[in-house]
Amino acid sequence: MTLTHDLARDVAAVTAQGRAPLAILDVDLTLVDNAPRSRAIFADWIASLRGHWEGFEAAIQKAPTMPIVFSAEANLRSLGVTDEALVREGLAYWWRAFFTARYAMLDTPIPGSIEAALALRAAGVTLVYLTARPATLADATIARFRELGLPVCVPGAVLVTKDDPAEPDRAFKERALAWIASLGRPILMVDNEPGHVNAMRAAFPDARAVLIETRHSPGAPPLVDGVDRAPRLDHLVIAASAAT
């Protein structure tokens, strides 16, 4: 795969300076889709309600293919869960399960993400996967990446996870960005959360910052000047002639 002209130019310029060109890549909803994870969690929880909830039959049929939005509560309600006590129970189950290896292994690649990551690494770009996943999920993340063919924990591919689960995601990512600066010079930074990509833009104003337009948290701030948008990573990375 051939990089876009602008990226290839930036790789050459940074390499000529004797520094490592970096691509800072978020994981969830940037490289992989965690919707299959949520569907499986909801399906397993609903299965536990057999014989105890009148909406069971309809919900158990809908859960495996249900559309997923960012709000776990909205997803529950779309399954017909309206009793507030039951909503709280379902949310608690989802929170306990979401960051576990069993379900994280169900994540699927967003189309083009693997090809884009491989193209970047082949061009000499160091991949820095910056995720707010807790460190307890690192082993499962690495295992799933390897199954999918994403380079990780090898020269040129670094995984950075959140070491303190209580730290807000934004604070963690800002702290991590300060450390990432020691690895080289970022040329591309992508995330699905407007607040996070804004922080990237502030930390490295000379690099290209891009919002991946999948799903993001409600109430997100507007994008700052200089942040671009793209539906997926390969549209940013791979030259059009190489992608056809």
C-alpha cells in the first residue's frame, strides 16, 4: 500500500531530522468496533432473565443484531427495558463485563484500519496505540490485535493503556501525550472523541489531527480549528490509486 503524498512527505521530513515519525492511534471506534462486545454482553444479561421478565423473548431475539449507540442505557431501552430497577441492573452488568477479556476478544476491525496500520508501519512510522482501556485489558487487547493482524508490542508498534482506572480518560490521554513526545515526532493523530483529538491538536499543532466519525460520547465539545474529519483511517493513510 502506498501512503498519501502528504504523509509520505512528512515521514521523509521527520526521518531526515533523525527522529521517528509517529502515528498516534486511538483503539475503540477508531481501529476496532466494540459493538459486537456490547451486543454479546446484553444478550448474556437478557439470557439470565429467562422466566423473570415479560420482554425476554423479543429482547433475546433482537440483541445479537441490535444497532448500537454510544449510550449503554439507550441500548438497553431499545431492547424494551423500561423498568428503572431493571435498567440499573442491566447497566451494572454491562459495566462489569465491558472491560473484560472475554468480551473484548469479540471486537472487529473497522474496515480499512488494519491495512492503514500496516501501510504506516511499512513506511517506517511508529504506531502508538493510545487507549483509555485499563491496563488490566492489555493482554486481551494484544491477543486480539494479533488475531486481527495488527502489529503490536514489536519494534515500531507500542500499546499505551490507562494505568489508573480512576483517572478521567481526558486527563490520562493528556498525560500520555507528554510522554509520547519523547518517542519521536507525531505526524498523524486520530481519535473518535472530539475532546481527545482536540487535546492532541493542542499538544502537537504541527501534526495532522483527525476525528474518526464513528460514535462518540454525548455532550462532546466542538472541534478546535485545524482538526479534520474522516470516516475511517485508511481514507487518511492510503493513496487513492493504491486503495483501488
